[in-house]
Amino acid sequence: MKKTVLIFVSVLFTFVSCKDKMNQFAVPDYKSWKRPVAEILDTPIPGHGESYRVIYANDIAFQSKIIRDGNTRRVFMNDGSVIVKEVYKKREDVGYKVPGLFIMKKDIKYPEALNGWVYYMKKPGEPAMEIKWRMCVGCHEAANEKHPYFDGNKEGMFRDYLFVNIAR
Ligand code: HEC
């Protein structure tokens, strides 16, 4: 009996660690990417305390379009878009210390994507962790209506879950 349990446990562990590897997201070399906003962001975000943030996006994201959908306009972010947000604790750390990373990757075919997006969080020195629960998306839904950040999405346009406006 003990042996069966042991085998079961080790099989489970192999399965879990394989699964972890599958989900492990290799953070791209984003430092050469363009920045949709030049400034270091320091507006307080509810529940996040004080932080200083820098956003980068890949070329696929920058090629995304605002499309017509009947009488309304909406953002459609291209499949393969990646947006990386660096988070620093102090302004003087920006560009010097290793930041925490918040990452959104558009991966329409990924079955566990949330409205087409996969969300990751990476603490310095740790692998990127996929966030499958509503923690990120629950707040990013607010980007699809008027909000207090950047241009404020005054039209209340569907912005494909991004606060910053990258699509043209
Ligand atoms: C409480 C609300 C809230 C939560 C929760 C949240 N975000 Fe955000 N996020 C924002 C706001 C507001 C911005 C606008 C930029 C700024 O000021 O940092 C933003 C910006 C971003 C950006 C840059 C693209 C954009 O939308 O402007 C990324 C990438 C991002 N967040 C990823 C994440 C990930 C990953 C998580 C979960 C681990 C997460 N966020 C959780 C509010 C939130």
C-alpha cells in the first residue's frame, strides 16, 4: 500500500513539475523595445502602495489597430503582442536595480488565456508565474471603459484590457 502511494506521489510530482516547465514563461529581452509612454509612472494604483513603473511593448503590439465594429471603434491587439511593465520601489532604482515585472501576452489559442491574454508576474530572481485567477484581469477590465489613467479612454472604447493606448 505504502509503495503504491509513493509511486503515485512521485508520478504526481513529475506531472506537476512538467506542467510547471510548460507554463514557464521565458521573459523576452524587452529592454530594446519601444515604450508606449516615455515617463516613469508614479500615479498610485489602488492596493499597490508606492511604486515607479516603466512600460515596454514589442513591435507586434505597436502594429495593432483600432478597428470598426458596426458603428463603434474598438482596439484589437494583435496575437503575439507582449507588454512588459517594470515595477520599482524607489525612483532612483529605475534602470539600476532588478525590477519586478508584470507581463501581458496576447495568446488567443492558449486555452487558459483570459479574454485572449495571459498574465504573468515575476519577482526579482524568481521565474515568471502565470496568474490564472482574476487578480489581474479583474482590474484590467476597467480599461475598457472611462478610467483615470493616461488619456482616460474618454470614448469608453473597448481597449482590449490595456490602460495605455498602443493601437493606432
Ligand atoms: C488594481 C488594479 C490593477 C491590478 C490588480 C493590476 N493592474 Fe496592471 N495596470 C493597472 C493600471 C492602472 C495600469 C496603468 C499603468 C500604470 O499606471 O501603472 C496598469 C498597467 C499594466 C500594464 C501595462 C499595459 C496597460 O494596461 O497599460 C501591464 C502589462 C500590467 N498592468 C500587467 C498586470 C498584471 C500581469 C497584473 C496581475 C499580476 C496586473 N497588471 C494587475 C492596474 C492594475
